[in-house]
Amino acid sequence: MKILWQGFCGRNFSWSVCAQNICRELIKLGHDVHMFSTNGNQYFPEDLKPNLIGFINEDEPNHIFGRMPDQKFDMQLSYTCLKNFSHYFLRGDQNRFGIWNYETTVVPKSFIKHYKSVDKVLPSSNFSKKIFTDNGMPEDHQVVISHGINPEQFLNKDKYPLKTKKKIKFLVNIAQPHLRKNIPNVFKAYGKAFTKADDVCLVIKIAKKSPQPKTDSVPFDDIYRNFCKEFKNHAEVEIISDFIVDIVPLYNVCDVVFSMSYCECFWLPGIEAVAANKIIIHPNYGGALDFLNENNSILIPGKEIRADIRLQYWEPSPYAKMFEPNVEKATQALKDVYNNYEDYLKKFTPGMQEVAAEYTWENATKKIMDLVK
């Protein structure tokens, strides 16, 4: 089949990770895959460059590098906002599959109607599917296609050269410093849990400057300074802001993956942590609950609250909700894992192995191909 993927394919962005990995699987299946990136080619992987026909940069949408896609394809794919569907899927009239998700519970009113521009909408979790359905998208027009991992990638036993020599390393893989990542409370829970006397380090992987200058980006350096002022005797912190081509070596040197996010439509670091067999501490909410449960992770309780308008994309609603994980419960979870690490790892490993076998990019791509007519 002649297949087009048009959308984010470059830069350090989760949508690009999805695009790159599904395209790899389609290429393995023998399809003729054309990729057109709408967020440039920075960090675009070498193995896919033969398939990159062209790209534009977000700040120069009218300056085309390479060439535009052909006029006719057997299948079209994109991970892009619903409102883009009407002009992204014009190069064929069948096998049009649009991937998108939304984290807070009220989708902008003008967006939902654009589901009609594709044959199926592919939310990445049942959490996202419910949000779309509750906002008026027909359930039978949706198919949940989860994100995944490449098992071969996790055979890599290399270790990222961390500076810390502490025994237990808690990894917070934030990527873009979005408000919904709840970074202040990540630090607060850690500050309450440990002091310099503890043999622990909080490893923060973050792009300090978001590639998208949106109001939902937060000033990470200011947040960290405030943490240091409030918790003067805090345990060690190591911050990594450089781009890492292969994230697996970083997982290899850490022990626990921790999140305090207000809302996640899927949470790619979570499924990566599962594949790396790392203990996971995550809020009891969101798309990650498709693969996280009490048998393979520690889920932080909390409560649903009104969503901050600053973290709602495009059109905020006063009725939208998000989840506030309990800081005290998160603090206790961090302490429990520190004191009982081996017991938790033994308890969770069977459940993580089962999930890792199911949530692969190969399986995700096969499910997409099953939709082809």
C-alpha cells in the first residue's frame, strides 16, 4: 500500500515518537511509506530519512523543504488535532485514520465535528475515548489503538552516565515542561519524603524550554529554585535537559519512574518504564490505567477537580476536570519504595512483563491494518 503520514514527525515530541514507530512497522510490513513532517526535521531519526519526502517548520508554515505529498494514497495517517482532520486527509477517500487525544474532560465545541473527515478516530486509551464520546463523538467511529514500545530497544544494556552515586534513583521523565505535569508537587512530595541523609536521587529529564511557546509551559528553573528554598536540606537532584537519542540507557540506571501529572491521555514514559521493569508511581487516573493497576504499580489516590484554564488547549471550559494526586500519599509511596524496593520489584515484575508483551508498536500497527478496507 502507498501510505502517507502527515503531521508531527520531528523534534522531541510524543506525537513524533508515535509517528516514527508506527511508520517503522509499516515499512517492515513492506508498505510504501511517505512521511511529511509539520514540525521540522530536528531529531528526525536517520533510519527514516529515506521516507521523509518533505517538511515545514512550525514558525514557517509556508516554506516547504523537499516536496508536498502526492495527490492520492491508499491510506492516510496523522497524529494531529481534530480540527486539522478536514485538511490533512484530502489525498484519498478511504483508510483515513486520525490519531488524537485530549486530557481534560471538555473538548472545544468546534472540534468534535471533524471526526467526519476520517474513517476512524484512533484515541490512544479508553480514557480518551470516553472523553470524546462524552463530548458527542459517536462511539462506533472510534477504535482505541494504544501506544507501545519496541522490545528490541530494551535489549540495550548501556547505562546513561549519571553524575549521582546514590543507591535509589527516582526518574521523572517530563519532556516538555507543561503545567499539567504538576512539577511543583513532584518536588514537594520528594522534598517531604527525603533529606540529604537518604541514599536517593531525583533524576529529572526535561526540556527546559518547550518547543511550543504556549501558555501551558512553566518556568522550570524558577520552580526548582523555589523547591531549594523551601526544602533547604533536600535530597540529591540531577537535572538532564539535553536530547537523548535512546532513552533506554537512562531507564537502565534508574530504579523508579515517578509522576504527579494532573492528566495524561496515555503516558508514554509509563509503558517504557514497564518495558524496562521499573517500579512505577503514578496518579490513579488517566489513560495509563489501561496498563497500570495495583498488581504492577503504585497508584496515588487523589480527587477530580476543576481543570486550570491554563492547561486546557485551544478553548478552556469552566466545567473541565483534571485529577489532583494527594501529595501526602505520594510522599508515603516514595518512602515505601525506598524502604521496600526489592519487595515491590518482586511483586510487580510478573504484571509488568505481561503488559510489556502486549503493548508494542508492532501490535498497535497490526490493529490499524485490521481496519483497512
